[in-house]
Amino acid sequence: MVVIRLSRAGAKGRPFYHIVATDSRNRRDGRYIERLGFYNPVARGQEQTLRVVSERLAYWTGVGAQLSPTVQRLVKQSADQQSANQQSANQQSANQQPAA
């Protein structure tokens, strides 16, 4: 069975996780089929905390891949973050349009 889960990378005390599609029998940091994004819990400043390629995630879930609970939470967080960014962009563009 294919699962979408986190694979740890980074140095000791400075975790970095890849979001990967892998066979459930493979170990956590072992071989994977495809990398779908990353999660950086210790991001600072302008660094991105989370990136998910939603098209590939939709493909893998469409063919039956199961999301781990943590990845499911991160995907929901990413979707909420994207909708908030779109709303703020829409508000800014509405405020910048000159009144006729």
C-alpha cells in the first residue's frame, strides 16, 4: 500500500521533513516513490515553513494512497494558508482600484 508520510532530514536539533509517497513497508527515511513537498518546523524569517505540490498529492490520493495523520494535518494547514493568502490579495487589489 502506498502511504504519504514525512521523511526526516536535516541536522541534529534542526529537523527538516520531506513529504513523500512511499510503500508502507519501507522505513521512515528509506526509499520513496516521489517527493511531494517539505515541512520545515524551525523556519525563520522569510523561509518557507511548508510547501506541498497539490496536483501530485491529488494524484496519489486519487490512486488510493493513504495520508499519515501528520501529513493530513499539514495539508489542511497548507490549504487554509493558501485561502487566507488569496483573500488578503483580493482585499489589497480591491483597495488599490481607483473609484470612477
